[in-house]
Amino acid sequence: MPNSRNKGATFERDVAKMLSDELGIGFKRDIEQYRAADHGDLVPDDPDFPFIVECKRYASGTGCAPQWWAQAQRAADAAGKLPCVIYKYDRRDIRCVVPFTALYAAFGSKCQSEYQAEITLEAFCWIVREMM
């Protein structure tokens, strides 16, 4: 178990650095995630950042697990933000899952949808820049 927790913590730090490099916003790991429910994994230093970010790192699998999305959605609802799951499997690229609502918001429109889109980290950062 300690190895999987370390793997997850390392991935959270890596994602925080990548997001910071791309967006110019500082991120730190949310230690409260281990003490209380409905917290994301990363805390931005800009309160206007529109997402709660849940990071997942596993050896293998396919796509975003439904329980990951549900966890991100609960945390986002609690914070009044949009959910985002950033995940990576071994030997695969990082993927981000966001609600369609975020895509519409990036283009200046509004939409109510229960669907999600899976995108690259670079596309996620583009969406964030457009929304902010």
C-alpha cells in the first residue's frame, strides 16, 4: 500500500508542476484529502481556477473509472467548481476528463449536460485559459 500511495503523491506533484508551468498558477497537494471527504487533490493559488482536480495514477486500465468521476463530482459540487479527473496508466499519455459544460464555457456558451469529454493535458490547459 505505501508504494501505491507514494506513486499517487508523486503523480500529484508532477501534475501540479505541469499545470503551473502551463498556466502560471501555483498548485499544491491538498493534504486535507486524507482527513476529510469531498476534497480535490490539488489546490490552486488562484481562487478563480474553475476546476477541482482529482489525480489518479495506475499501472493499467482503460479510461476514467466511474468511481473517479463520482469522487471528482462530489468534491466539485462541495466547492462550487467543475470536476476534472487527470489520470495516467503506465506507458500511456496523461488524460483529462472534464464535463461538456467546461467545453461550452471555454467557447462562451452555456450548456447543461451529464456527459464528459476525455482530452489531453494541453487541451485541458487551453480550456482553463479560455475560461479564466
